[in-house]
Amino acid sequence: MSAVSDRLPTFPWDKLEPYKKTAAAHPDGIVDLSVGTPVDPVPELVQKALIDAADSPGYPTVWGTPALRDAITGWLERRLGARGVTHRHVLPVVGSKELVAWLPTQLGLGPGDKVAYPRLAYPTYEVGARLARAEYEVYDDPRDLDPAGLKLLWLNSPSNPTGKVLSRQELTDIVAWARAHDVLVFSDECYLELGWEADPVSVLHPDVNGGSYDGIVAVHSLSKRSNLAGYRAAFAAGDPAVLGPLLEIRKHGGMMTSAPTQAAVVAALGDDAHVHEQRERYAARRAALRAALLADGFRIEHSEASLYLWATRGESCWTTVAHLADRGILVAPGDFYGEAGKNHVRVAFTATDERVRAAVARLSA
């Protein structure tokens, strides 16, 4: 019997280890801009909510507390412009990566079913299809796909790794196409609150979906907006006909967010001030790194949103990775996200202010 792990590709980050060692040997230490992990403090009000809920000896529910569902629906309406959202339209999940990886399996997809995702994309979309033994396909424009057998269409706006944002009209047209061909749309919108040169729009906005959530689900995470990557806090929102069965499956699987984390999410979604403060930190880091990369001969493409700069020197991504590692800077090679990224690198601006200053100085030397 073949092991499940045999279905999976080689874990890409292992390939970066030699370059990490080179960068770490720099006299002033490594500047790690490869993984977009938050480094700033968890907001105090979120920490307090977590502590206040620490005495939680009982099992939490998969669907979350009513307070959590209220917080999610309220945020969807306030921040995304969604209308008529009820508790049936939301589903808390244990971090968005978990959902992405196991969604095709939980949807009952398998051999003969197709999953599609952007040509340059987060690798876990492919992993999810592989785990389910489904087929997978990449696209530049999903409307060019053959809809026969296509059961799940992943959108990702703002994009990881490129930072590209789909316009309101593009989203509207894609949703209409998917509905016409009975294709389920899951829109990964985890970077939606981090638009810099564009204002990202959700598929949950009535201008996009015509006031109906049929056949569409959006995925959101608190990892980036609220520095809660360590909490594993995310949620899906959209079509109750899709989320209801997923809830039942996840109940059987015990896929529940811890009670203290649920309380922390309520606090985080109810406060916009800390999000604005974090945006200001990222905006400053982004501006500094962008200017330094351009001055060093890089070209920045897309990058109008998200936590990354999609950069190229017109050479193999691994040549660029080595070039930067020699200066103590570690970045992610573009081919981690698809063959189309072979001449690009992804530069995260999630390092501390001090480390970003160090990277800027090294790029300017």
C-alpha cells in the first residue's frame, strides 16, 4: 500500500537550507525575508481576551461560540460589504492552511475530478488536490479552463506570491462564469486588508456576487492582519449549502479551534485600530525594501498588495537567492510557487524594523 506521503511533492523549503546557512554566516547575522511570518507583538486586547478565557476545561465546538459567529458576521458586513450574512454562512477553521490542504478531501473529490488554481500560487492548493487523488490544473485566466470535470476553482486575490489583485469586474465575470458551469469557487482572501496600490474586493461583496452566495466561499485568516499566526485562527464564509456539510464532516474529525483562541478572535475582529497600526508598520518596511531593491537593479512586478515584493533581476531565481544570501539576506525562490516564477524571488517585509534596516544597508552597499 502506497503511503499518503508518496502523493506529495518534495517539501520545497528544504531546498533553501544551504542558502540559509550562507546568509546566517554574515557577520551581522541573517535577515530572513523568505517566510511571511509575523514578528510584531500580538495586540494587547487580543492577549487579554486569550488570558481571560484560559480557564476553559470543556471541549470547544467546531462551529464556535455564538459570540465568535457574531464577530465574524459583523466583520464581514463592516469590512467586506457583505449583506445578509447569518451564522449559517460562516465556519471557523484551524488556520487557513489546514482548510486549503484538506478541502478537496472534505468535499469528496477524487480521481477524475479537477481542482484549478493560479499558475503562480501557494503550493498547498496542489497539495490539497494530491491528498484527495484529484487532478489539478493551473490557469492564467480561469475562464479559459475546460469546465468539464472541474469541481473546485481556487481564486487568490491578493495573490501569494505576486501580490496581484483581481479587479471588481474580473471577480464578477469569473463568478458568473463559474456559476454558468456549476463550478464551486473558493476565494483565498487572506491578504485582503493589506492593499497598497489597490483596494482588494471580496467575492462576498454584492457587486461581485449579485447579492447571492450560491457557489462561492471566501477564506480569511487573522494571521497577517492581527499577528495571530501562532493562534491558528481563520474562517470560511459564503454558501451555507457548502459550509453546512463541511461543518458536519469537521465535527466528526474534531477539527475545532480552541476556546481561548475563539475568544481572542472575537476581540481581534471587533477592533480595527490594531490593524491600521500594523498596516503602517508594513507600509514603512515595504517602502524601504522596495526602494533598496530597485536601486540594486531589481524590477518589482505586481506587488500592489500582500506582504511580499515580487522581484526579478532577469536571471534564474536560484542565482538571485545565492546573490542575496552572500549578503546575508534570505528570500524565497519564485519556482516554489510554480514554473512561471523561475526568474523571480519573493521578498517578505515581515522582518523587524531593525532587520529591514540591515537589509536596506546591505543592498545599498
